[in-house]
Amino acid sequence: MDIFEIIYILSGSTIGLILRWLIKYSFGKKLEYLFDHSLIVNVLSSLFLGIFIAFSVNNQNLILFFYVGFLGCFSTFSSFIYQLFNLIQKRKYLSLFLYYTEVLVLSLLLFNLGYFITLTFKN
Amino acid sequence: MNKFYFLLLILVAYFATIIRFYLNIFFVSFIGSFLYGFVISRKIKNANKEILLFGFCSCFTSFSGVVNFLYQLILKGYYLKLFLYFNLFIILNLIIMYFGFLLSRKMT
């Protein structure tokens, strides 16, 4: 990996980190556990990924910037697992099931939405 | 929010991003879950916890990588496999997080 590739990745990750920071602290503690900031972040990143895959980019630098840098830092898998873990600890099994289904369905739905809308408008 | 704290957060996130580039998506999420579980039961300052969890763990693991893996399965038409793999993956991650949680409880 040369220095320019590192610069591409790091500039993408800076934008992702700051966006996630803004989303977390602008909504603050107004959000419930069924609709917290990690849900918004993950669903939005699925939408972006769908749009990105539909364009079928061949440029290696753009992949490094957007997929590895931006989306990797913007989306967070461990917070999602922590939410599930937290709900198990509080013994809220119905909320656990609801949250899990919500994330899975919403992210796959928005991924496909972004993918097909982009495919429609591309041609 | 002071500048030093924010600088440290960004540096930690850079470090996590560079390591993630060299590793497999499964490996990354297992390590991330373990570290998250390890950190949440420690008694450390709130700002340091924020740097470790928000900066390191969240930048280290990526949900979009998992969605990309699911998309590869959808392309091949393995819908049942998709459902099974995703559930298995989540349960494994939860167990590993619990393991990290217990380990850090034992150490104190």
C-alpha cells in the first residue's frame, strides 16, 4: 500500500467518523432503544452501499475512499451487537426480537431500494 | 469537548481503519465484539471509554462489509443460506462479546 492509497482511505474515514459523531450527538438521548443512532447509521450505510454497488465502480481509489474508508467508518457492527447484548441483559426478549428484525429487514430493504433506483436512473 | 480528546479519537479511528484493511470481515467483527465486551465492564473514565468504543471498536467493525457479504449470497440465490449465516454470525458475535465481558469481570 503506497502513501496515496493511505490518504484516500484516511480521508474517507474522517468524513465517516465526523458524520457518525454528528448523528450521535445531534439526536442525543431523545432516541429510544428501538430506534437508536446505530440503527440510523447502519441503515443509511446500507442505502449508500446499494447505490455504490449499482454504479459498479472499477476505479480502485474510489473503492478505497468510499467502501473501505467512508462506509467502514460510518457503519458500526459492534454497536449493533452491543444493543442486542444490552437487551438480553435487561431481559427484554420481545424488544430484542423486534430490534433484530428491524435492522435486518430495513437494511436489506434500503440496500435493494438504492440498488434498483440507481439501476433505473443510470440507463 | 477539548481539542486533544477529538484528536485522539481521530487518531485511534485511523489506526483501526488501517488494520481493518488487512483483515477478513469475520475476523474483524469477532475481535471488535470481544473488545467491546471487554471494555464495557471495566471501570474507566467516560471519555476514555468513548474513545475506545466510539472510535476504535466502531471504526474497526463495519456493518456494510456484512451487508456486502449478504449481497454476494443473494446474487448466487442462496436465500436460506443467507438467513442461516446471518443468524449464526450474530449469535457467535453475541457469545464472543459475553466471553469478553466475563473475562474482564474475572480480571478485576
